[in-house]
Amino acid sequence: MNTILWIIQGLLSLFFIMPGFGKITGSKEKHVADGHLKSESSIIPIRILGVLEWLGCIGIIIPWLIDFAPILTPMSATGFCLIMIAGMVVHTKKQEYKMLPMLIVVFILSAIVAYFRFTV
């Protein structure tokens, strides 16, 4: 089971690296053009989400790997669950239903890591 959890943790980390990078480095105009942001809205919440995603990528791997504050790994997985729930709400409000299956799968994988890493 430990090997399966490591594979899932690696996949989750890879899944969140690029979107987090795009949220951190993308211009306000790009986010408006992509429909992630309204032109009158602040870009700060998107930047914060990107930083949280990157911290989650680190937190889901490193603490468990080096056995330093390993509680951060299931906490990162729980954070990913919360991000996925928020994503489901946002995409449902925008009627972007094509995104929901992917968000549900990532939520389930994050929940598996959170559950099994909290119980070990």
C-alpha cells in the first residue's frame, strides 16, 4: 500500500505543478482572457491559490520522504481535497461540466492519500 500511496502522491504533485505555475506567473490579462478572472477583479486570490498549490506539491512529498513533520503530507492532501471541492463549485457555477470528472478523480486520489497517511 505504501508504494501505491507514493505513486498517487507523485501524480498529485505533478498534477498541481503546472496550474500552480500558471496562476503564479500568468498576467492578469491572460487570466481574464482564459475566463478565470473578471476584468475588474483582483489577481491576488489567483496568485495565493497558485502559491498554495506549489506548497502542496512540496508538502505532499517532502515531509513524508525525509520523515520531518510527516503530518504535513496528509494535511497537504486534505488541502488538495479542499481545492478540488472549490474547483467543482466554481466550474459548476460556470456550467463547465467537462472539468468535473477530472476534479472528482483528483479529489478521490487526494482523499485516499489523506486518509491512509493520517492513519499510519
